[in-house]
Amino acid sequence: MTDHRRRLGGWGFEGESLLPSPELLAWLDTRIGPAAHPVPAAAAAPPELPAEDLGMLPAKVSTDPLDRLAHARGQGLVDVLRVRSGPVPALPDGVCRPTDTDEVEAVLRTCSSRNIRVIPWGGGTSVTGGVNVLAGDAPALSLDLERLSGCSQLDEHSGLATFGPGTTGPGVEAALAGHDLTLGHFPQSWELATVGGWAATRSSGQESLGYGRIEDMVAGLELVAPGGRLRVPTGPASAAGPDLGRFIMGSEGRFGVITEVTLRVRQRPDQTVVAGAMLPDLEHGLEAVRELVVNGAPLTMIRLSDAPETEVAMAVGLGRSRMAPLVERWLALHGITDDACLMLFGATGDQDGVDDCLRHARAIIRSRRGVSLGRRPGRQWLRDRFRHPYLRESLLDIGYATDTLETAAPWSSALALRDAMTEAIANTLTGENERVAVLCHVSHPYRDGASLYFTFFFRCAASCEETISRWARIKRAATDQLVTAGATLSHHHGIGQWHAPWLKSEIGAEGMAVIEAAAARLDPAGIMNPHVLLNPEDRLEL
Ligand SMILES: Cc1cc2nc3c(=O)[nH]c(=O)nc-3n(C[C@H](O)[C@H](O)[C@H](O)COP(=O)(O)OP(=O)(O)OC[C@H]3O[C@@H](n4cnc5c(N)ncnc54)[C@H](O)[C@@H]3O)c2cc1C
């Protein structure tokens, strides 16, 4: 049975894991060489860093060392390496769990007057250094919003549900299930990430094609800042000046604390079905995805893997079945061989609606020389979609490091961007005779383009510092390449501390100045998560 305690220094819950298959290990061995430096599992004891005295705050504050350690870092690869290998360079001086909005306001006011940094904490699943505490900085308080959770209001007739910011994905769906409703927001971090975190980072769920991004789902919200409260009224649409709700979304705690979010919810579908197809190469695959979105059926998700990712998917999933040789022969008969690209496409609704939608989609896929693989690959994906993150920890156990990064591009440049990014990432460590294996898939498609999501693997070095240095070199090379290509720094992970040095090159000096001015108005003392978004220092290796 699973023990539902959060794991320290890794993804998810104690007792849960996903081991790499022998096929994946063989693939890694061939691509980047045998692993030589296993990373020890999480250090049980927190570092001996005494907590600065925060004085009396208007809410209870925990200074328990394990609690502080659990709130020191997010879920990026460096965070996990630091917590596992230790010592963690800095801990928050306290963890506060306010029980209502007035308490949040009072804490912010007090911290503002005493120059205590406040780092809002939702699920702590940031992969951009968004919740990380810095060594040598002013005292820091982690503001864990877990007690501000649950559905406080439901307007079923309008399809509007108001949630506390600390409500997790399962918490949202459980509150709606009894009313036959769903939000439909399923990021891969769904089990741990929260409503407030989603809004603060402009999250996107795996079924964004059907349900939209979080920005599309938010109908109203409240922000509590040291400088005052800001309420964006709930409504279907408004032309009352610039959209302040959208401006607050993506502020990553820099403007204040999102204390309430009203979300657009929908009728829970009878079923969610995902089917598979194989396309002859990425070019045909991209054309098929574009056509499905522009002229196609109302699918809720499409994911198209490039040839290397398809190879891995076949090795670890579909290809392990007894049917694999038959499938391979069948594909070869249709001219689909080495460059094959796996596509998953999903629909929700009642039986007839889903069948119609998938039939229509298959016709478009066939017109691009694609071959249907039936529903089996989709069933596997649906079953495992929230389990995949556990693989990172199992790979570290044996000495392989893996991480992801993502962007978005118009259709006209997607293929070139994928090639340039793959090359930039793959060649980063050649100077030290190390290889990096790169996989890519297209997800979150839009009428004008799509998100490109990269997964890379490299070998851990003998020391934690050197492994982090390898990662940082890959990350810098990849991010520089994004900027050179004019692609966005992030489609859904946000900016945090780690992407902040590059933000100006995406939004320009005026863009930066507008965000700075808003932060100065809402947070005059600069206590709110001050090292994300606007602070351009390179902190990849901290
Ligand atoms: C394995 C894994 C898979 C992931 N998959 C996805 C994915 O599919 N889609 C996706 O969008 N993201 C994904 N992410 C990234 C991450 O889950 C998202 O950024 C998520 O929205 C963060 O939510 P959180 O509640 O954990 O926020 P946290 O990590 O706690 O915080 C993130 C940032 O938001 C701020 N913040 C949090 N709550 C509030 C609040 N109430 N008010 C103001 N600021 C706040 C924090 O200070 C921080 O800057 C993934 C991460 C991991 C580790």
C-alpha cells in the first residue's frame, strides 16, 4: 500500500516508484554509455542551519528542521540533486500555513515591515527554481497555502467553482466529481500542484487542446499583496481596461499571494479515450497535427513524438508486447520504418461522440500517410501519465540524470526549431567526451503552432557539483538557442529564478519595466519572492 507522505528529495509520495525497464537501460547504455556514478538517496537529516529569529508573526510558524528542508527547494533536477546529495545551501527560516486570507494579509504586512522574504508555496513542484531559498539573503518565510484549500463556492448553472489556492489537482476533481463536473486541467504534476501555483505560473494541462490553458479557465481571482488587495471580478468576459487577471497570472509570487481563484468547470465526460497512430516522419506528423487542429475533430489532446522518442516509447511500452514484430511488419508494409513518429490523440464525451471524433481524426492522419495503432498505446499512456515523473529518481539511483524543458513555436518554424534545439542540447558535453540523448514531442497544439517538449539524459559525474555543472551547461546552451531562434523561454513551466536572466530578451526593456512597476506598487519593500522573474542573476548552479 502507498504511504501518502511526500517524498523528500524526489518526486511524489513515499512508497511509489517507477523502475526503468531493461529496454530503457539498454537504450541509455547505447546512447550515452554505462552509468558509473549512482546518486545516493535523500539525506535523512537536514543541514544544521539555525533559523533566523523572525519575531512574532500573526500566524503560527514552524521552525522544525525537516519542515524547513521540505520547503527549501522545488522539483527541478538541481533541487533533487541538492537535497539527495546535500548539503542544501539554504533553508527557509520558518514555514507558515495561514488559515484564511486575513491571516495572509497580516503576515505579509508584518514581513514587509521587517524585510522578511515571503515565498508563496503551492505544491512546490516548480522546475524553474521558483520556490528556492537563497543563501546569504535576508530571512525567508515559506508561505505554504495548503490550509487555504477546497471549493468555497459552486455555481453549477454557470459552471463556476471557487477554490482556495492550496487545492491540489485531485482535490479539485474530488470536489467537482459529486456534481458530475470536471475542470479538465491535468498537468503531469497534477497530483501535487495547486490551483494557486497553476495560476501563478500559467500552467497548461495535458488536455489543453480541449479544455484550454489555466488562463482560459480562470474567470476571476483575488490577489493579496503587501500593498493591498486586488480583486479581479468573476465574469464571462470584460472589456473594462487591460486584463488584470491575465497580468497577475504568471507573476510567480512576485506581486503577492493569489488567495482565491474562480474556475470555469464543465460537465464530466462519460469517457476519455486516447488512440495511437504512427506517422512516417516528423514532417508528416507535424502536418497531421496542424491539420487536426485547424480542420479536424474536437480532440482534447494530441502528442506527437519525434523518431528518438518513438524509439524509446516502442522499446519501453508498445514494443514489449508479443504483437511487436507483427506491428513492425505492418508498419513497414506502409513505408513506416526508421523515422517513424508516434502520435497519441484523445477525445472525451459519450461513446458516439468519441467514436465520431476519433474516426474523423484517423481519416486526417491517413491522408498524411499515418497508420492507426488502435487504442492500446493510449490506454498505456492514460494509465501511466502521472507515474512517469518517478522514473527520474530511479535513474539517479543508478547514475543517469534526466530533465525536461519546453517552448512553443509557430508551425512554420517548429521543425527547424526542434532540429536546432536537439543539436544544441546533444552537443553541449562533447568537450568532455560525454553524450546527451535528446527526445522531443509536440504537445499542446494551437491553430498557429505548438509546444515542443524536450527530454534529455546524461550521465551523472563523480560529484554532485560536476553533475549540476553538466546540467547547467545544457540548460544555458538550450536557452541561448531558444533566444536565438526567437522562441519563448517557456510554454508552461514559467520563468522562476532559472530563466530570469533571459526574460528581457523575450519581452524587452519596456516589458520588464512594466512588471517592475507593478511589483513596486504591490510590494514596495520587495519582499515577495524577489529572485524570480525580474532578478537577472544566473543561479542555475546554486
Ligand atoms: C514532474 C513534473 C511535471 C510537470 N508537468 C507540468 C505540466 O504538465 N504542465 C505545467 O503547466 N507544469 C508542469 N510542471 C511544473 C509545475 O508543476 C507547474 O509550474 C505548477 O503550476 C506549479 O504549481 P505548484 O502549486 O506546485 O506551485 P509552486 O511550485 O509551489 O510555486 C510555483 C511558483 O508560483 C508561486 N506561487 C505558488 N502558489 C502561489 C499563490 N497562491 N500565489 C502566488 N504565487 C504562488 C511560487 O512562489 C512559485 O514562484 C511539472 C513539474 C514537475 C516536477
